[in-house]
Amino acid sequence: MKGLVRAACLALALCLGLRAPASGGDFPADISGRADLLMYLIGSPARDYDEVMNRVNAKLDKDLNASLTVNWIGWGDFGAKYPQALASGEPVDLIYVSSWGNYYGEAAKGAFLPLEELLPIYAPKTFEEITPDFMRQATTGGHLYGAPSAFSQIGMMGYIVRGDLMKKYGMDGISGIDDYGAFLERVMNEDPDIAPGDFMSGWDALDRYYAGSLNLLLIDLPFYIDLGAAKPAVINFYDLPGVAAHFLKMKDWHDKGYWPQTVLSEKEENRFRDGKAASRLHNQDSWTSVWLAHPEYEAQFYFAMPFAFRTAAMQDGMAVPVAAKHPERALTLLELLRQDESYYDLMTYGIEGKHWELNGKGELVALDTDGFTPEAYCSWGFKEPKFFKVPAGMPPNLAEVNAALEAMSSENPYALFFPDYEPIKSERAAVFNVWQQYGLPLAFGLVEVESGLATVREKLAEAGVEAMRDELQRQLEAFISRGGQ
């Protein structure tokens, strides 16, 4: 019935005189009325982002009778402000979504519009690009709530450090948390004008790195699965035998000044790139971005996990919130971003001739990374391999790093394990609040370990952590019994 209604509406709109975008796309969106679209992205904009958006909006005015405003949610505010933006009722038309950003949980709460009927009409080429595997992964509760990007890679989180300082200190590499701590200490002692690390809020706590070193895969804070266990079980991070020793180490690091007392309210996102910090914790894309912006740092990337998987479908994607004012036009915009190279280039690389150009080999040369760094401003949700421009001057050991990742990669046995949180939505919200209020101060050594860990465990118990763990365990066992489907 819904399909018939949409088809009838589409036929009526066509009779009323739709026009296709001037850029050559054949998109059946009614553009007779003006649409001022609002999109939310993660991070912070470039210095010249407004200038880039002026170019984008000049094209949108001609093609879609529309304008686009981009609002940003900073990494330091992400945990709180992202769900607030979805729950507020603000008429957001497009928003970046990801599995690590709770795509499945927000979809279960009804935050997004189903797209399985809208995408084929308003973004048909984008819909056709979704592989059956990605379609299965992105579908939850019987609906497709997000359009996954067409890109995937072998993902790895790691330690990104200034290689020039590593040479200065006579350090050969970093093989784990203790080596990383030794690097931070050398920075503190020998280069006190530089912050040891670009630490910011919950994203840069080392809890996940400690868990990863134990071969534990995060499924939902604070729960992990032991990848090596014969009988997989859902594990509460705060019950791990060595967790107190880990927190004591973090307390020691805090007391030595490896991060500021105000770390939980830190909002500045580019201190490593800007030369104000000597390291950061992130993935290989952030490593290559820093190398391109400042090759003189000789940035190095060291793996933090003993396992590597190809990124899942909803590692990056875009969704239409239920409060969207112009959902059809928003999806037409998404089609332009993913199928029209001129739009993609502007939003991903900036202005040709000012921010980038192609050399004789067809490689992208960044001309002004302070004005606009290529691929650095949350264009990941509409990432399109067919428009990729390989940057010139990439790290000389990039092929070596990629080969190492390929060699260690394996199939993620839990790639399709997407828990149904409806039975435990209250407990989940309460557990998350405990993590934010009590877990993060403990993770950064801001409280005494013995009392802080006891408080976290007590508050988690009150929040229903055992009921949540039991339900996740039940669903995990059912998932395994279905053969991982």
C-alpha cells in the first residue's frame, strides 16, 4: 500500500511539471517550491568551508531550487549532542550516521525515516550501488534507515605519533600501551611546549585500546566479546581481572600530566595536525591526512589491535531524520553528492585551483591544507570510490602498512550481530549515562581508582547492567545458532 501511495504521489508530481537538475541528473523531485536544506556532520569545518558552501549553494540554487546549511557536532560534544539533535525535533534533512555512532540504536528508537521506498525514486543510482551484503547489514527492524557509503577498507585504530620526535628520542616503534606511554613521557620531559597527546573527551580514552589488546571486540559500551573464546560470551569491561591495574596506569598518566585536568571538556579537535600535540589516537585515514598536511612531522601509524576487519556497511552513511522537512529533496541532494563529480569534489576536496589540483600523473596535489584539507570534513557518509583522487605525497610506507593490514585481516564473525535494544532500552540509556558520568573520569585518572571503580560498578548495577548483559548474551547465542546471520 505504501508503495502504491508513493507511486501515485510521484505520478501526480510529474504531471505538475517537475524539472530535472541542470547538472544532467534525472531526479523526480518536485522543485517548484524553495527548499532550505539542513545537514548535520561530525567534526569541525575548514577555514574556507563557507566559501566552498557558497559554490555548492550556487549550484543547488540552479539545479534543485534549494540551499544547504551544514551544522557541525564536534567530536568533544558527539556523545551528548548527536542524540540530542535527533531527539529535539529540529527539522534536519540529512545526517551522518555510523555503526560506531549508534546507527542501529537510533534507528530502533525511530530516529530515521525508512528509505527502502524513497531511495529507488529519489536517489536511484545510489540505491543501485548498495550491494546485497551491504543492504543486509544496513537493514534493521525490517527497514533500511541509512544509505551506506560505497567505500570500505580494512579498519584499524592505532597510535599516530610524530616520527620526527621518535627519531629524536631514539625510539624505533610502538607496540602497545606501555610503549605509547614511554613516548608521552619523552615528550613531557624533552618537548614541554608540545602537548603529549591530542586527547579529547571519551573518544580518546584508552579503555578500548586496553580491551583490544586482550582480543576483545566492542559491541556496545561497556560490553565486549572475546574473539578467541571457544564459547563467546558478552563481557562487562569493568569486570575484567586486570581492569584495576589499567585504571591505575591511567591515573599515573594523568598525574604526570599526559593530558589536562579539563580533558573531558576539551573541544579543540586539530591540535595534532596544527603542531600543538605530538600524537593522537585514531585510524589510518587520520594518519595520511596529517602526513599530507605536514609531511615534516613524518607521522607514523602503529596498530593498536591484534585483529583487523574490513569495515562494515554502516561504518559510514547518511540518513534522513524523521523530522526532516524536505526528505525527497534531501535524497536528491544525496544523489548529487554521490553521482555528480562536481558536487563531490567541492564537498570532499574543496575548490579546484585554490585547495587542490591534479599533477601530470593524475594525482591530487593539496594547495592549501589550512584552508581545506582533502577528505577531512565528514564527507565519509557519501564517500564514492569512483571519484577518489589519489593524493600525491602520501606516506612512503603506506603500501607497507596496507599490506600488513591485509595480511592480518580476517572475517568479522560478528559483523552482522545487531542487537535489538527494545527489550533493554531503559537499561541501555541508564548504563550509557553511568559511563559518561562515572566511567569517563575513571578512564582518564581523574578520580581515585579503588573508590572510582567501586562507584562505577555500583552505579552500573543500579542501572540494570546485568539485565542488559543477559539480554545481549541471549541474542548473541541466538545469532550464533543461526550461523551468524
